[in-house]
Amino acid sequence: MAPSATAIEREHKLFEYATEKSVDTAEIPLEEGWEKLREQGIEVIVDVLRRCATTCQPFGNKGYVSLYTISYRMCSSVGNRDHSKALYDRSQQELISISQSVLGELKQIHDTSTHCAETFLRHFAHHWANHKILVKWIQQLFRHLDNGYVANTSRATLTSVGLRAFYDHVFIPLKFELSEAIFFAIDCHRDGKDVDLGLIRSCVDVFPIMVLASRVSNLASIQAATNTQMEVSLYLHEFESKFLRRASDYYAQNSKQWLELASASNYLYKVETIIRQEAELSHQILHASTRDKLLKVCQRELLERHADAIVNQGTGMHFLLEHDHPEDLQRMYLLLHSSPNGAAAMTCNFHHFALGRAKAILKERAERVLRLKAEGKVASADDPVMVEQLLALRTRLTSMIATFFAGDSQFERALDSALQDVANNDISKETTNIEIFVMYTDRILSGKIKLPDESMEHTLNELLHLFLLIADKDLYAERYREQLAKRLLAKRYVSLHTERAMIVKLKTQQGAPFTTKLEGMINDFTIGEDLGRSWSSLRETSCRSGIKFEFSVQVLTQGFWPAQKQRELHLTSELQEAKTQFNAWYKERHSHRLLAWIHALDNVVVRAMLRTRSYDLLVSTFQAIALLLFHNSHVSLAFRDVCERMRIDSATGRRVLHSLACGKHRVLLKTGHRKVIDPALDQFKPNKLFTSKLKRFSITMPVLDAERRRDLESDVQHQRNFSIDATLVRIMKARKRLVIIWCRVADVGTDSRIKSWWEKLYIKYNTSPQIANSFANGLRA
């Protein structure tokens, strides 16, 4: 902007005056020189700034050179008086006077614009910007003072003096009003009103600079002050602490109302938006150190104080889980997981949701059991529906945890706890959940459910998770051992590699002792293949051996395989001869071993000619012997005759003949009721009219050891007693005395073991009833 004619004329006269004094080397009197400097220097700068001409140069080159020459000659002329101290003091007083006038103007503006904080902030920012320009020009006009007088006397530089004047006479008196105006403007911005954030930033930046103004006395220039690393103590004490309290009060006042008027998902969306806006606001107008503190305030007032209400209200987490709102669930977790109350409430809700879904599956199973019972049928443990539903539920919830809850281990534990409650809650005593899980595993490993290798591996891993939820793992191992024996002996397994892989999974989770018997069964079966090949070489010479049919034997180690009751059975002469020959052959190879034949585990293929068509019947040895009684015979046999000829008891005979005459494939005909065996009246004969579309089929027979299940549970309980005793002994050896033992095993008969120990005097009984009861209760806990 070009200078006006008046300014040009003024600078020309000033230049002539400075030139004249320089040529004559005459002394410039203090009052005369100061009047020139104040009226044609400082007042000109103030006048330009008051006219808001901050981009206009107050002087031309002549004016600036003239003013600097005058001030320099007043301090540095040889033989003349040095007015440095006077010029320094008067410059300082001038800056104070200007600052005091600014204070009066700002107070008047504040009093007249009580409800318009932005007006006050705009004027404050304007005067602050003007003051920095004023200080810069005064420092330029009196630079020689900084270089000479200030350096020699250790007084504050003119820049420090100027900033200190603003600090003492403007900032300190208006510190409270300035802070309140900034807070009010920020609240207006939070309410959605249009606010100049740049204006707020310029006012906030005053606080760190004022720290320099109050403490530092050697600032070379305004630019050096703004580039100096800021000391934020004043900012923290006078602004940030109050700002954070103001933000806390604002959100504490509004959050409760927002939550009452909005659903949980809408409230969380609003909170997410607020936190993002506060982060942006902090970046735009506040010091970097304030951001995290501000976000913590928002977290505390908007989320932590209302965590329970957000999660547990009608539209809270359970509602979002029920109605499948993935984005809202993820948002809830991201906002609340760092809050202790929020994390606990979310985990609890997730546990209740998972438990409710799992109990619904259990209820559906119970309804099926009741429906079958009403129809006169018995619910089978080989029911894949319940297990498949539990696996699907677990897969879905596990995926939800990984996707929405960042794989949080607290949610995984909540899911395991919910499924554990269901897995150990049996619907009926006839078929326990353990049996259902084992039977489903048997379906997979036996190939009843066809799965590719990858899917089978995944399914087995999922079944392993269900196994880990079971409390009676020892009972599971026994049930699993029974089904493994059936698969191996009947050769109904997908592959031995898969069987071994499953055993390795169990071993990894439970330790080597848990799978010792299972591994022994697999080893027996593998070794049996070599034994079978050796026996086959003898069978090839069947003419010499006298065996006219295929006859294979599987030798089992008694300690590994499930115990079987030996039952008497009268074999045919051919079978007896084959049995005798194998005994002799095996004794030659292993003279130190004894063989005990278990016919209940035998499998026989009988070829029957019925109605001019031959069939291959897959039956047990008991069924085969019963069928051979009717070979080439047209005479009916009574129930008692069959039992006597086979040398079996009535209960076994009932099961054998029921499978042949009352089952799906009725190869025998009977008199009387079609589905009930009457030992006193029933007669049996071959069914010459039998037909089937299948050339080869199996005739299943009810389990002979009906009491095996109860015996198995009793055996498991017996083994548990040994484990409990061993645990008690180890604890007593370590502690030398036993006060309280916490046994976290479900239904292990701890009470009976305690009584047994007391009776045997292994534990000294305390005569104090209170101590004794406390001791016993601790043991039972």
C-alpha cells in the first residue's frame, strides 16, 4: 500500500531533521528526540494498527532510516550524552501505556457483549496480533538498545518487555474472561453452531506464549518467541484443567438426556461421532497434550458412567445379539471394552445370550425325548441333531467374537462357560450328553457322515472343544474307548490315521495317561494285522488244517480294551475245530500268554438260501449259531430248546431270537406276538418267504451286557477315588497339615472319601464342632 501525501511529507521533514543532526554531529536532546520518536514513530504504528491496516507498512524507507538514526545518535554519538537508559525506560512505559489502553477497551467490549463470546474473542485476538506487530516495530526501531544497552546491563530485551507488558496489563486481568469466552464458544460449537475455530486457536495459543513472557527475558524477536519450545505449565493450570472440567460438566449434563431419548445403538453412534469431533477439535485448537485427556473425559462421562445402562437397557446388547446388528455390536465393543464396567456388562450379556441359545437346543432335545416316550419309543444316544446344533451355535458365536469383539478372551470364556453349563446338564438318565457327544464322534470317525479331509479335521477340532467343556472327562474316555473298540473290531473306521489324529488331540489336551489305553488299542490292532497275515498263511493250507471257511482272529490286550463278560456258547464242530487249531498255533508263538475268547465281539457272515435266493447276513456269533440250528430243518424249535442247544441263559436267548424274528429283517418266524418274545409259548422256524432288496445286510442285536453302563460308571467312580486319595496325600505331604481342600470335580464322592479317611485315622478329627464343620465344608466346596 503506497504511503499518503501527508506521510510522505512527514517522512521528508523527519529525514531532513535526521540528516541535519548527523552532519552537524550536534547532540539530540532527550525530550526533543523522544518527541520525534514517539509522535512520528510509535504513535504512527499504533494509528496504523488501530485502523486495522496490519498489512500496511507504517513507514517508508526514509521514515524508518530517519527514526533509527535519531534513536541511534541519542545513544551512540561521541562526546554527547548517552540516552540509552532513558529511551529504554520510556519505550517500556509506552508499551505499558498502550497495553493499559487495550485492557480498558477489551473490558468495555466484554461488558457490552456478555452473550457474545465470539465478539470478545475477536477483539482480543485482534489486539494480540496488533501488539505483536507493535513490539516487532519497536524492537526494530531500538535494535541498538538490545545490542548495546541490554547486553551490557543484563536487562530484558525489548521483545521480552513488550510481551511482559501484555502479560501484566492485559492477559492477567482478563485471564478468567478469556478462558470463559473460549469455553463458551467451544460449547456453542458442540451444540452445532457456526464458530470460527481459527479464532479460538489464536486465543488459545496466547497461553503458552504468556508463560515465556512471564519467565524469559532474553527473547530476541517475536518470531523467536513463537519458535521457542513452549512451556505449557500456565496452559495446563489456567486453561486445560478448567477446559476439561467444563467439558466434563457439559457431557455429564447432556449424556443422561441423550441416553433416555435414544436407543443404545443410536446413543453409541452419537458418542462415536462426538469422540471423533472432539479429537478433530483438539487437533485444530488445542495443545497436543490435551487430546488424550479430553478423550478420557468423554469416555468417562459418555460411556463409563452409563455403561450398565447402555448394555442392559431394552435396546442394549442382548437386543443387538438377538436381532443380529453386527455394526452396532462392533461399535459397542470398541467404545466400551476399555471400561471395566462396560466390559463386565457386555461379557455378562453375551454369556446370558449364549446360555439362552444353548438351553433352547437342550429344550428341543428334551421335547424330542418326551415325544418319543409318548410314542412308546426310546430316545437313542445316536442323535446327531443336538450336537450339530451346538457345533453350529459355537461356530457362529466364535466367529462373532473374532469379528465383532476382536477375539477378546473374556467373551471366549463367557461362551465356554455357557456351553459348559449345557454340556453337563443331562436331559435324561437313559442317554447322557457324554454318550451323545461320543456317538456323534463315532459317526464322524466311522464314516457314517461323509466329510472331506479338511472338513473332518475342522469338525474333530470342534468336537474337541465340546469335550473340553465336559466335567466327567474320565467317563467320556471310557465311552469313547467302547466306541473305538466297536469301530476297530467291525472295521468301520475311515482310517487308522484319523483315529490316531483324534487320540493325539485328546492327549495334547489331557496328557499321556489319559490316552494310554486308546493308544494301546490302536497298537493292538496294528500288530494284529501281522498276526493275521501269519494265520492266513496257515488258512491257505486249509485242506491240511481242515478249515473249510474263512476264519480270522483279532488278539486284544486285556488291560487296554473294554472289559467284557465271558458268556458260554456251544459252538459248532467246525468253529470249535478252528478255535482249537488257533489256540495251538498261538501257543507255539506265545507260550507265556493265555487266550480268553469273547464271542460277544465276534462277527460272522452267514450265507442263507431263502426262497431260491441267497443272502449274506452279517451277524454275531450268537446269532449265527442260532441260525445254524435251523439249517436243513423244517421242524419248529421252542425257545427253551434253542437256549439249551446253544447253552445260553434265557436273557441272552431272548435278545438273540428277538433280533432274528422281531427286527427289521425277520429271517425266522415265530408264533405269538410279533414283537414280544414269550419264552414259555413261542416256537421258531425259518422264514422261507423272506425277501429283501439287499443282497448283503446286517442284523443288529441288542447289547448283551445290559448292566455294562451302570458297571462302567461304578468303575469310573472307583478310579476317581484313587485320584482323590492321591491328591489329598500330595497336599498333606507338601503342607504337613490339611486345613481346607477345594475339590473342583463334579460329583466325585468327596464326602465318602473324607469319612473313609477319618474312619481309618488318616486324618485327625478335631473335637471342636465349629472347626470340624468348617473343615468338612471346605472339603465339600
